[in-house]
Amino acid sequence: MVCHANNVCCSYYNRFSPIAIAGRLKNDMQLLKLTRWPFAGATLKQKPLLAATDLCVKCGLCLPECPTYQITLNENESPRGRISLIQGWASGDLKASSSLHRHIDNCLLCRSCESVCPAQVPYSKIIDEFRSLAGKGPQRAAAKVTMLASRAVLVNKGISRFASRFAAFARSSRLLAAISQKSHLARQLTTFLSDFQPHTRRKTFYPAPSTKKGCVGLFTGCTGELFDTETIEASIRLLGRLGFDVWLPPEQSCCGALDLHAGDTKKAGMLAAANVRAFDRPRLDWIVTLATGCGAMLKEYPAYFPQTEQLASKTVDICQLAREVIEDRQMALQPLNKTILLHAPCSLNNVLKTADAQKALVSSIPGATIETLDQVRCCGAAGSYMIEHPEMASALRDNILKIARATRPEYLLTPNIGCALHIKAGLKQIDMAIEVIHPIVLFERQLTSGRTI
Ligand code: SF4
Ligand code: SF4
């Protein structure tokens, strides 16, 4: 047969047919593998993760700061080791396994490593992204059930009301004492249950009693609502005294930190969007957070979720706001001749970075002797970590208990409810009667004793 097109169509077919394209792609891929192109083996979703891990220059400066490395002296339990493991997994060189997951899950996400890293490796984003792509490793059944139940209680108001009634019943019967004999986790949980507070109905608006300085939204936090109503009430009174109308939108929800760090970015994004809607009021000057863990999450929303910039820019920690406002004016405080052990959680030190404001606020109480816990890295609470890893959490907490034994303070102040519950449980176990409260509670007591909202 004679070809009148001078074989043009055949040559096009030979170059652009699906078989020809597939053949060329295969050759290209082999070449890329041979030249060890950095993203070889990484899927599209893994490439940004791999690029982030490549920022680590393996200098090791983070190792002395890492609580899990300090206890285990195992490189796989260090920031550098965990980054290398994720790098291996993301590049396709290392298969996901229970031991890989175990090393990653043992991380507290305290972010001490991030704050000293000269290469500014986004460590927590690497861990969150890894968990969102690869999930969390297998967990002990007891911890898994506890976590599912805790999340349901924290996020669903109906369930939390029921749980509060159940806790009251368990306290009044011998049920708590019986459960607490079962295991380390059971002991930890029963001390939490004994701190569970009855559901409180609050107004949504508290006008400033006298001079008006502005209007703030109060982010109460799901755990704070269940375990720390004293801080919420003290904060409403203090903010009013400082001249702020206080608004508590009832639609506000959990900050989403637990879900995000468990790899459920979608759920965390839904909670973030609910909070954006709840606090979307132009009149609000500030969105005040009480627990530093929630404050850190709200401040970092824009790194994960779109359209959260306004909420993040208005977010301020209560100690920081109180310190700034009080600096401008004279406020009489009753003296307190007691020893105070002041705790700065990792979320305050490594994310919000406003520990100085907290210290200055507490130090302004006349007569108080302030001892800090600056030499302690992480108390071990770390959100759900204290439930999922009770042994490591308890080993880390021992450093604080040792200092408490040595200094014998009357108060231990911490601005994060998770840390407060964990430390309180430890003190109870060693029979030390120290009042563990939020710094704002003590400060407000010294400012206005006996007032109610
Ligand atoms: S300090 Fe930063 S760059 Fe150095 S090993 Fe640690 S994470 Fe990597
Ligand atoms: S976040 Fe904390 S526990 Fe995790 S690797 Fe960094 S320093 Fe260690």
C-alpha cells in the first residue's frame, strides 16, 4: 500500500500512542530512581512532607531539649530520629510498621525541639501531616476506649451533661475507689473523674460593671467547661473589673487540637470553622483564651485552615491581656505570704511565648515567694498523651513532684487545664495537699476577695 502522507501519521502514532507514552514514562521513572531524585518513591501527598523533613540538617541541637530522648537516650525517641523515620517513610524507603508508629506516637508534641532548631524545621506540622497521612499506630484497647469516650464528652454537650451526673454518682458511691485499684490508667482516670464538675449554665453576656474599655469574647474550652469552672468565673469577674464587656458565644466549640494532633485534620477544620462563626462579631476587640493549649491552637489556625486569620489575630492569652491592661493602672492587691510554684506549660513557652507576662502578673502579688519550674521540660500531660502513655507521662511528672516535695508550696499555678489535672493527680498519689489552680484564679482572689458574678 502506498502512503500519500509520507508516513506522517505513523510517525505521530509511534510517538504519541498510549503505549509509547507509557513506555517513555517507565524509562523516565527508572532514570529518576537511578539518579535518586529526592522525591522518588514519594506519592503526591507525601512530597510536601518529604520536603519539610529535608530541612533538618541533623545537627542534633534539639536532642538535649527533648523529654523523651532525655529519658530513653534512644535516637529514635529524639526529634532528629523521628524526622529521619518520617523522611524514610515519605521517600518510600521505609515501610509503615508498628515500631515506626510507636516512636512517632511517643512524641509529646511539646515543641521544645522547634524552639531551639537553627533550621526552623516545622516539627509539629511534620508530625501532624504524618499522622494525617499514615494515621496513628495501634493503641492499647483501654486507652483507645478512654480516648473515644473523652472526645465524645468534650465535644458533645449532651454527653458531657450525662457524664457530669455519672461522675457525681461515681463519687458518692464506692465505684471510683474500686475502679482505681485496677491499673495505672484507671488510677489516673479516677482522679480526673473526681475533678469533674457539674454542668454550669451561664449567661452569654456580662457587661463591664463600671468604666468600659472594650468588649472581649471568652473562649472557655471544652475541658475547662468540665473541669475548671472556677477559672472561667474568675476570668469573667477580672475582665469586668478591667473594663471589658465579656461575651460567651454558646456556639463555640472545642479548639480541635486533640483531633489535629491525632491526624484528623478534617474534624479539626470543622471545629475551627465553628469557632470562626461563633466569634465572628466586629465589636470584639479580643478573643481571650484561658488554657494555653487552646490559645496556642487558635493562634495557629491559619497554618492549617483557611479564613481563620481574623480569629487568630484577635486571640490573646488571659494572663497577657491582664498584664498589659494592669500595667497602665494602679490596682490594689491583698498581700499573700505564701510560696507559689509557677508552672509554664510547653504551649506557653514554645508557642505563645508569653511566659514572662504570666510571671510578671503573679509576681505582682505582694509578699508571695515565687518558685518557677523552668528546669522541668514537659510535665507529661500533653493533651491525650497522659491517657495514651501513662508510664512516660508519669515519669515526666515525677520531676515536678520532686520539686514540690522540696519547696513545699501552698499553691501550684498552671495556666493549662490538661497540665493542672495531670499534676493534681500526681500530687494526690503522693498525698501532698497543694492547691493547683490557674494563675488568674489566685490573682483575682487577691484583687477581689469574696465577690461573685
Ligand atoms: S535542631 Fe533542627 S536541624 Fe538540628 S537535628 Fe534537630 S530538627 Fe534537625
Ligand atoms: S516535640 Fe517534644 S517530645 Fe516530640 S521530639 Fe520534639 S522535644 Fe521531643
